Amino acid sequence: MNKKLLCGAVLSALAFSSVVAAQEYDDRWYASAGATLWNLDSDRDVGNSKLGVQFGAGRFFSRNFSLDAEFNYMNPEKKGNDLLFSNYGVSLDGRYHFIQDGRSWNPYLLAGAGFLRHEEEFELINNPNSPGQIKGNNVEFHVGAGLQANYGHWGVRTEVRNRYDNNDESAAKPGSSFFNDIGFSLGILYRFGEVAKSAPAPAPAAPLPPPPPPAPTCDQLDDDGDGVNNCEDKCPTSQAGQAIGPDGCPVALTIDLRGVNYDFDKATLRPESAAILDEAAAVLSKYPQLQVEVAGHTDSVGAEVYNQGLSERRAKAAYDYLLAHGVSAAQLVGPNGYGESRPIDSNDTREGRARNRRTELNVQN
């Protein structure tokens, strides 16, 4: 039964160490050695304070949990005689360390179990074979607390533990099941090898270049710069400065110089015409690439031949005025008279005839 209890304790400790959360910690194996001052149970019939030694090995299985296997030995004398009592064995100890970064000493709690070998001499009264001897094995359990400091390869431990020794073969107290011993120990550790360094974090992957912008569609392009997109442009080679219609093709653009009036039946400009022609001259001077035809028109009243000549004279009067007011001759085409051949309204009404009597600037580009 005792062996089953110990095996269960050992397996539980190993299972606990395997499920502790993984994190960065010093996982080097270490050897340990130390001494323990035992305050032994008074029922053992030995001196209260006896010195024992222990040796072991272990390692941390996580940042906070370590597991040690230890061999311990103690050989005190029994009270009042030369009879000996020896106690030695092995144990498995789990320690949970309360580690805080930047602190040298860190506390821990201890729990463990082990096998003990006891060899005890006892006096045989009136027996030449005295002393007699009892030898046997038993299990023990222990709990405790301590402090541990780590300095590179070296470490120091100091702890107190309470041991429950399940020895039912004691000569000092036959039939007793448990002895309660308290130990105060000081030990040193030595770590082997170097601290395992975690692999450096991989360099962040270079960001992927942005995808190329989608190719522009025809409704986003205007190759000839005329303001009409390529999808709708039926004349993709129109020239800059041309008057362009909604289909992208040049359109005839006429500037009606309404208000440019002449004396009745003559080609003499009236004074009120000057303001309109001055404005036209300013526009043409501002846009020297603009080329216009100066055209004159009449209504149908009178002979056709006469109306033709009258329209030519009136067109020339406007032409000469523009030249005299700074417009380049290269910008002017004509003057041309069209007589009554191009009416824009009916000649059967007074208002229609008034509209047909006009001077125009027809944009050529």
C-alpha cells in the first residue's frame, strides 16, 4: 500500500510539470548539495537536533515550477547509549517558485514524497546477542517553504520542511505509524551549460507593393484634350482651339454681333456699334489663335444683286474696324457678304427681317 501511495504522488508531480504553461525560463539541469538540521520526533528516542545531508539533481520545467530528485542521509545516536539509528533514502520534490523579475531571492512552496530505509539498533535485555537490529523500508511525505536565489551558474536555497515518516517498525515506539520531523536546510545549486536563448523573432515581412492601378477605361480618357471622353469622341484628332460638339467633332461657331447697326441702306457703322465691336476686338486679341470669318447678311427686301453688294460693304466696314482696333489680319477671314441667301428667320415679318439683317463672326478653328 505504501508503494502505491508513493507512485501516485510521483506520477501526479510529473503530470503537473508537463502541463505548466510554456514560457521563457532557465531550463538547465543542475546538481544540488546541502545540509539539514533535523528536529526529530521525540518518539524516535534519539537526540532532538541531528544533522543530515542531501544530494540531488533537477531542473525548471517552467518559469515557476522545478522538480528535484534527492538522496538524503542521517545517522544519529540514540539517547543514553551507543545504539545507532540511520535513516536514508530518495525523494522527488516539486517546488512552485513565486518569481518576480528583477528580484534576486524568490520564495517557493515545496511538496514531495520518497522512500526511506531505516536501520535501528535496540537493546536486548539479558541477551548476549544484544543489540538487536530492525531494518526496513517505508514511504514518507513532506511539505515546506523556502527561498531561492540564482546567480548565473550558481544558486542558493534555504528552506524549512515538515516530514511525515510512515514507519510502523520502530523499536523506540512499536506500533507507531507516523513520525513527524521538522528540518531546516541550506543548500547550493550548480547549473550545467548555458542558458538556452530563444530564437530571435523573425524580421517582419516586407510589405507587398500595392497592386497596380486598374487600366483607365475609355470613359476616363481624353486623348485629344477636347473635353469629350474617348468613348463618345467621334473625332479623336480634333485640334486645340476648335469649337467641339458633344460628339467630339468640330462645329461651326457663329458669333452674332447683334447691335452692330448701320445707317439705312448704307454700310456706315452707327456710333452704338462701336461698343460691341470693341468687345469683339478685345476677345480676339486675348485669343490670338482664334480665327474668324467676318460675314454680312441682309433681308430679302430689294433686289438680290443689290442686297449682295450691301452685305459685302457692311462686312468690310466691320472688318476694317476690327483691324483698326488691334486685331491681326491673320485672325480675320473675308470680309464676305452673303446677301439674302442665308436667312435665320422668316422675311415675312418685321421681326424676322430684322434678325436676318446681321453681321457675324464665324469661328474657323
